[in-house]
Amino acid sequence: MTFSGWPESLVTFYSELEVNNTKGFWEANKDVYDHDVRAPMEALVAELEEEFGAAKIFRPYRDVRFSKDKTPYKTQVAAAFHTADGGGFYVRASADGLGAGGGYYQLARDQLERLRTAAADEVTGEELASLLRTTAGKKGYEVHSEMLKTAPRGWDRDHPRIDLLRRKNLTWMREAAPGPTVHTRRAVRFVRDTFVHGAPLLAWLDRHVGPSTEPRRR
């Protein structure tokens, strides 16, 4: 299948799923998901994998074991291209349109320690600050982080790069509303350009943070 954009039924499907997130709706519309939602995502990532590596398309089912929200299905289709060093690129489509970006979405304790050490360093910290300004400085791009309310334990709250030290993760994102960018081949260029724009930031994170060496929690 050649990617030609998501049909407008993507928006209809997810708009209705947001209102009627039930097994009955899902089973009645499973063919729409397979052909109009997942298949275009498969075609899109197939075009990008040679440049950005193998992609994983996420399952449509929510993990509700520890959530108060028990609705069973995700209201977006998403895929990630993971780098060998622990970060990755990300793309999703939903009733709100198309989103693309990347970074490190969840950091283990050892990764946070390495991020803070590099951010505190005069050379690598200034490199990171410059990359964040460049990444967020282009129209349509945003840098996101979960932030501590104050300095992390063991760090001076008056540190010149305290804004970097308070970050618990680091990602960038660009969004496109439903329209030609979503429903035509323009989506390929949108996603690729977004990945390329943020790639220097991801490369910094891969060099200075990298994958966690801690055992995974069961």
C-alpha cells in the first residue's frame, strides 16, 4: 500500500470513539480502524523506516489496570521509531489531526542523573540550552517537559541552568489540524521535516543520557 494520507473517516472514527468508547462500537467499526486508520499508518512508517529506523505501531487498547479511566480504547493511532540509544521519534493521528516529534518521554533514575549532570556542565549544558532555543524557535514547534516545582535534591536552586535541571523528560512536537496535511501525501513531508528539525536535540540526548541500565520494573 502506498501512503496517500488518512481518509476523512479517520476523524469521524475517532470523534465517535471519544463519545462511545465501548467494545460494541469498536467491534462494529473494526474494519474502519483496520483500513482507514492503521493501514495508512503502516504505509507512512514504511516510507520513513529506511531513514529513521524500524518503527513500532502501538496497540489500540489502553492499559487500564492502574487507571481510574476504564475506557478500553485509545483515541489515536501512534507509532515510534526508537534509536539504539534509548530515545526516539514519534507520530500520531487522531480526530485533532496529525502530530509528530520525538525525544525522551520517560526517564529512569539513572537517565535523570545523567541528564542533570550534562545540563549542569558549562559546555554540554549550554549546548542543550542552545538546542532547545533552536528547536522551539521555528514556527509550529514546541518543546515539552514535565517539571519539578523546585530544584532536584542535591542541586542548588540558584544554579544558572536550574530550568534544565528541573526537567523530568524532554520532547518536541509539531501539530497539524485536520486538512491537506493529514489527508494527503503532505503528511510524509510534515513528519519527516519534524523529525529532521529535532534530530540534533535527540542526538544530544542519545550522547549524554542514553538508555537506562537499571533493571526494568515488573
